[in-house]
Amino acid sequence: MSRFGIVSALMAAVVATGVSAQDMRTVTEPVIPPSCTVLDAQLTSVKDGPYDTLAPADESKLDTQRIQNALDSCPKGKAVELRPQGAADAFLSGPLELRDGVTLLIDKGATLFASIDPKLFENAPGSCGIVSDQRGPGCKPLISVDRVTGAAIMGDGVIDGRGGIKLLGRDVSAWDLAQQALAGKRQQVSRLIVANHADDFTLYRITLKNSPNFHVTYNAGDGFTVWGVKIDTPHRVPRSAHPLARNTDGIDPGNGSKNVTITHSYIRDGDDNVAIKGGRGGVAHMTVSHDHFYWGHGMSIGSETYGGVGEVRVFDLTLDGTDAGIRIKSAANRGGLVHDVVYDDICIRNSAHPIDMSMAYDNDGASSAGVRLPVFRDITLHDVAIAGGGGIVFDGYDHAHRVQAVLDGVYLTDAADPAERYAYTFDHADVTYGPGGSNIALPAGDDAAITGAPAKGESGSPSCAGRFVPFPE
């Protein structure tokens, strides 16, 4: 099934008993195909505060048609290459559609900018670039990958959604609209890459920046490889004067997708670094490996879990300063079964909630009468090191809808430091201490049970030496 599979080095580090539960493909490093067409940049990027953008005079000089024409005429197995030319380093585009077996290749030094004209992205007249009560998407994404097989986006260049730049002729950015929508409404802004029913889709080495909304969503597809990707978007600080980047999830596989690998990637954004969304159709057979997450909401499952999430393996993951670390979230109106999930060889530091498994997401949990009740079971944490304090949460819904987890080699490496404070929530949950032990000493909770006893000290803690590295600029 994999377009690149011969032999996999990815699988060796997975917990031995869980090999059959991860991505079932043999996944190897992608290879950039030869180009069918090379397009030279004709625009030059400029600075606008912290952002790269275009001069106002260039905002009407769209490259959409020449890029789309090249994609439409490129044969399968080849790439449309965007390259810089002298001082010209930028392309400007409205919505693009990838084709069967065709790669969009963006060279180092080149940036594909999304247009800031919301009219180009409208699904209906006036539907994009607004705050409304409308639930459905008012905007097309920058790049659609719809019902195609073997498409890819590759290269050492950049795709920049310009979410922090004011919309054309307006005094607000897409991120400003997202903030306005907190008052019970919805921002109608574009996503960067949306893949639906797109089997064997690949992202390789590309840098994604400043999406107005989610950076990547992948739904109802079989085979999605993310390798060596960087997502670089500002940190959302909700109580600041200019919060920025709300709802800018990094990578969201969901809704009927299976056989997904996210590996060797670096992600920082304003929301979930990765969120596995188990909506309609659920999610199964997923591997997250050899990755680094920085600011953002961590390695998340949910909040939609009503379609089910299972057979997930997360290993060799480093979370440095994420708001949450290992996170499974759901609620009474969107819950279902989350099971057979293993986290192995995880390093977490300076996270507000290093372990957060809650069925009360967005204040819609145990206080709500729901029809889609969540259950989390067969969740294993193996060789996890935590430092920097924060909340440890195992919070089920009721006696029948619980969090059930095993802590096997899970250690607070600074538990003896009085300056590092840990707080605990332990309700409607069952926690078992595995053979590797754990020094997380849970309090007596409401309808909560413990099997085994916590370890003393930090002697069993896995090493995180050399794991916390700067984001690669």
C-alpha cells in the first residue's frame, strides 16, 4: 500500500507486543520524484513585523492558474516544482487542487503564500472571512487533496497561510476573527491543507506556517505519511492583548482514516500539535514516532471520539513546553471508545498538564447529560519521564464510563524538588502500576481504584539526556 515501502526502520522501537496495532504499512523515507514542470518565482517577499508577506502592490499578482495548470497536466509520478529565481522567492495563490500521483515540490528558499483575499476562498458569496453562526466551512482550503491517490507535497520550502496578516481591505486578520468567534460563533477562515478520501498521501520535509485555521486535516483515507515536516506558528497566549493563532492545530487525522504515520517532525502551533479525531468512521492503526513538539496543546486524542480511536502507538516523542503532554480528551456529547493506545519512550518538561485524560473537555463532561459517552481503556504509558510540575489528570465520566490506564516506568524526575508542584485529579478511573513502576502517587479519588503501589524516588526514570533540542529554524 505504501508508495515508498520496502523495509521499515520505524517499527523497531515500538513496544514489542504492539507491533500489529500501529500503522500496518511498511513506511520508509519518501523520495522526491523528478519534475515535469519547473515554475520560477516572480514575486519577492517582504517583512511585516514578525511575518513574511508580500508588498501591497503584489497582492493581485496571483500564481494560482499557472500552478493549477501545471498540476493538471503533470503525469503521475512526477512533480510540479516551485523554485526561487534571484531575488524573487514567492508565489501567491488562491485554492489549489492536487491530482492523482502528482507532487507539489517547493524548493528551499521559495514560499507559497496564501492570498489574504477571502473572496478567492468563498464556498458561497460572502461566506469566507467572517464570523457567523454557520457550522459548515465557509472557506475553501489553500490546498485540497480530494479523492486522489498518491499525491504529495514535498521540498524544503515553505507554505505560509498568513493567518496573522490583515485580510485584504480589512482591519482584521484571520486570527482576529478566530478570537472574535469565542463569543459563541464560528470563524469562517481557510485551512491550509485538507485531504479527504486521499489514499497514500505524503507530506515530506515541507515547512507549514501561520495557517488561518488547522494546518493539516486528513479524513477517510488509507495511508498518510508525514516525514520530516516542520509546523511553525506562534504560541497562543489566551489572556494576552493579542492572543494569536487560535484553532491552528498542526496535524489532525480523523473521521475514517487509517494507516497513518507522523515521524521525524517538529511542531509548534496555537492549538493541538497533533490531534487524532475519532469522529464519523473513527481512526485506527496510527504511529507517531521520533517527533518533537514545542508550544501547543500536545499529543492529543479527541475531543471527538464517538467513532472510536484505537491501535495507536506513540514512541520516541519529546514534548518541550506544550500546554498539555499526553492528552486524551472527550465529553458527553462527542464521546466513544478510545482503546489500545501505547505511549512509549516519552520525555515531557514544563507542561501545564503533562498527563491529561479527561472526559470533561470544554466544560461539557460529567456535568452534562450526554448521548455519546466516552470510555478510555487499555491505555499504557511506558518509559515516560516528566519534569517541571503540572496537572496529572485521570478524570472519567461516571462508574460505567471510566479512564483505565497502566503506568509502567512513568516517573516525575523532579518529584523531590519542592519548587515543582504537581496537582492530581483522579475520579472514575482505574490506574495500575506496571512492572517498571511509577512514582506518581495518586490521591484517593471519587470512584477511583489503584492496583499496585507507587515507587519511591526516581531510580526507575528513563533518561531524557540530549532529547530537548531547539526548534530547527
